[in-house]
Amino acid sequence: MIVVSLGKLLEDLSTEIREYQIFSNNEKGFEQLLQWVYDKKSEQTNVVFVMESTGVYHERFAYFLHSKEEKVVIVLANKISNFMRTLEIKTVTDKTCSIAITQFGLGRKLKEWQPSNIVYKELQQLSREKNQVISERVVCMNQLHAEKIQALPNLKTIKRLDERILLLQNQEREINADMLEKVEESKEASEGVDLMSSIPGIGKATAIAVLAETNGFELIRNKKQLTSYAGLDIREKQSGTSIKGKARISKKGNKNLRKSLHFPSITATRVSNQYQELFHRIVSKTGIKMKGLVAVQRKILELMYTLFKNKTPYQANYQQNRVANQKDSYPMLADSGSL
């Protein structure tokens, strides 16, 4: 189901919501929606379709509109949620959400959406399939362990579990091979994976997963937006002296992206002094190891984004080298303290 509101930006820059309609989320519904919009609009009016990024449910419609050469804007869901808090909306329904998205689009100059590299879409599908296979394998291994330590284990059950685990292991290897093959099809993806996997503790599998879940950082404009998209941003509720809630991560983001960074963050704290220091500093302050790991995950994700955008490999002593280069460029500044 697609809930649509049709709005217009007036000459005095005020907005007007004119129509509201519901269509099926299929090809027939898409055609009906497009016809409905053009029946309602005037000839001089330019149409922009603004939609919320809702998992995979918006994608078919976005690709349909792009194939019809329509202007499409896709907005992250948390942006719409934050915008709705500024409106006088007491009841949240499909209709009020649709109206809010329309008002958001009318009141802002938004960047037009372009389909991402198809490689990233296919990598996302493979990455999520791999996660599912791994989850199933872990369940089978736990069942096998429980069966073996029973007083009267069933040998046929053990055999079937062994065969199932072997099948899942083979499928995981096939998926890994498919992912590497897809990466090689795109120069941007291949270079991005090489750059991001240069970070200590980050392997190619993690780099591929991050690229897949962010569509090559397609809708990401800055680090703050990236951490919010991953659900690694900090939420704190405080008011006066009576209300002081604990700071915690929002988790209102892509859980697959967070999941892909968990084990690499543990490895990074063991092989990198920088992340080890960050981890121990947070743990010594809070006494909670998970908070330390979350801080490391956030730093790693931000660094992966920076390396991908700047097309530069990881440099362990980047900050020190930067300061040294500044001193070489401006020697008088380095000696100014002795004047």
C-alpha cells in the first residue's frame, strides 16, 4: 500500500495540501498513482516525488518513477520522524505521515535521487543471505552440542545435524565467492573495499557488508548522519534537576550495519593501540565493556566513510604527520612560542 498526499508550494512560500489517496504497491498501482498526479496538477507545475526510505518497500516505486524520468527524492526515515515532532500532529497515521513527508519536501531544497550502483544492491542481498546462513549454522551447532551431551543421544539426529551444518558451510563459502565476484565487477566497490580493509581489524567481508548496507554511502552527507543511520548515535534525556536519564545509543537505525561492526570492533581493540586506548578509556569511565565497543564501532564506521569518500588508505600516524607537515609549511608558527 502506498499512501500519497499531493501538495503545492505557493508564491508566498506557504504550503498547501490539496489531495490524498491510497494506491497498491505494485505496477498497476504505480501507473494509477502517476496518472492521478498528472490529472490533478496544472501544466506549469513541476512535480517532485518525495518518499521516506522504508527498508525495501520504497525501492520498486522509486525505480519505476526513475524509469519514467520523474524527479525522485528519498529521505532517511529519522529525518521525517524528527520533522514530525515539530508539527502539531497528535495522532500518527499513514495519512499524517504522508502529509508530513509532503510538507518536508515542499519546505526544503532536496537532492534528487539517482539509482545506486546495482552492485551494491546485489551485495546487500548476498550479505543478508550470508547473515541468515550463519545464524542457521549457529543454531544447528548448538543443537548438535546439546544432542551429543545427552544421556541417550540419537545417532541419526546427530548425522542429520552434521549434514545440515556441512551444507550451510558450503553455502556460506559460495556466498563469499559470489560477493567477491560482484565486488570485482565495480571499480568503485573494489577500490572502496581495498581502502576500508586497510583499517586494523577490518577485513574484506566487513568492508563489503558496510558498503552493501549503505549503498556505497549514497544518501550519507556527513559522519553525524552516518552514525544516526547506523543507530550508533547517543540519546540522552535530561531536564532541569529532576530528570536525568542515562545516555545510550538510539538503535533506531540499520541493525545489519551495526551487526557487521561488532566482531571487527573486538579485533580492532586487540590489534590497534588507538582503538585499545579508546576502549579502555570508556570502560574505565563507565565500567561497561559494551559502551567501549560501541565507541570503537562508531570510530571505525566514521573512518571507513572518510577513507571511501577521500579515496585514501588508512595511515596509522595520520594526525602526527599532519601536524608535522603544518610545521614544515609554517616554520615561524612552530617557533612563535620562543619570541
